[in-house]
Amino acid sequence: MEVKDYIGKIELHLASLNSHQLIYAALDCRLAIERFVYNRLEFHSERHSAKLLFKNWQPHSAMRTLTLLEPDANKSFTLHMKEESERGEKEGFKLIGSHEGIDDAILNKKYHSLGSYLHLRKDMDSEKLRTLINECLDELKRLVIKKFECNLANIVKADCLACGQEIHINEKSIPNLKEIWCTDPNCNTKHFVKDFSQEKKLALILDATVFKCASCSAENLILNTKVKEGFSFKCTECHSKNEIIRKVWEYGVRETQQTALPRAKP
Ligand SMILES: [Zn+2]
Ligand SMILES: [Zn+2]
């Protein structure tokens, strides 16, 4: 089913006087939002990687991937074109289409708010749910108006430091990126952007911590998502099994001219 099919179903549910139908409207709203982002990723998969839509699909990670490839995913704009003339005439532009961006707030807030109604609730407020559905419906209708798909972006490639997969990033996205997740959903490893050079090389740093082997002191890099008490790893040098037994927080006073506090006297 496409987004417009879901819109038809949502409107039918809303027309019913039975407030129980609102639950189905909420479900169809969520499916429509997923279908929209899914379609966008499917479009980019053809050029970048068929794995973008592999299993573990979640709206928030799909949106994260989408912003890597399509920095204007959340912006709306129209595109006009005309044949170039020698005299530089400005008339005669034809509307090619409009791009309707999806508002992140829909995905992150409304999508989850809708989900909270898909359970048995004692405090079920039908009117509040109806308002929420109507807001989503307006947004969905805006997204399905005539639009074009543009895939002319300059692409920068970086290798995932965990799995080696190529990550494709729209060059326009880079200035605003601080973190990059591997777009292979089986890996999904977080990296920090270290540097973007003139030669269009993107340097990434793994979101990881160096642990010195307790036996031979060799440095072992462990992803921060794995670091927790009880986690064990085999040293890459001496193959000893190390286990994380305790975490220690280090902290200090950040002194600035305005906020420097007098040091406590011993
Ligand atoms: Zn990876
Ligand atoms: Zn070792």
C-alpha cells in the first residue's frame, strides 16, 4: 500500500462514529509515515547500497540514513527549468515539481505519540487522539503532492571502521555532520567525523575506547556500545581474556574567569 492508500483508509476511520476506529487510524498513520521514509530510502538504495532497507528497519535510524544521503530531506522546495536561450530570457520556466520535506518532528514525536495509543490505556483521550491523527493526516497529504526525486548529489565515500562497508554521504550533508552511523543496519556502528579534506576524503573516528590488556598492556579498541561491566574481550596480541569489572568516572572543576570557585583549603 502506498501513502495515498493509507490516507484514504485514515479518512474512513475518522468518519466513523465509533471511537474504537481511531486506534486503526493511528495504526494506519504510523504505517503511512513508515511507507514514506521507506520509499525515500528505496529510491536512494538503487544508487548507494541495496542494504539500506535490510532488516532492523526503524524510523529513527531510517531518518538518520536519509539525512546522510539527502540533507534537504526535511526542506520543501520547487524546481523550475527552461531551455537555455542565447538572450538569457527569464520567462518560460516550467515547473518540474516540488519536493516536500518530511518534518523530523512527525517522525520522532508524533510517530511515537501515535504508538502510545496502540495499547490498552486507562487514560484514553479520544479527542486528543483525533487531533493528533488530523495533524498527521495534514502532514501526510502535504507529502504526497506532486514531487520529483533528485539524485544528482556529489557523493563522498567513507569506509566503516567496524565492518569495512562503504558509507555514502551527500557532500552537502557533511558540514553539519558530527556523527555518522554505518548505513548497514547489521552494523550500525557510530563514528565521529574527524576531518574533511580538500581531496574529499572523510576521516572518521570510531566511537570506541582503548583498553590496555591487563596481561601484556597491548591496546585493544572496544566499541563504546559494548563497554559495560561484565563484557569480556580477547587481547589481539596475547589472546588473554580480559573482563571489564568496574567503571570509574573521572571529573574535575572546569574553571572559567566568571565561575572559578575558591579552592577548598586542606
Ligand atoms: Zn559498518
Ligand atoms: Zn594482551
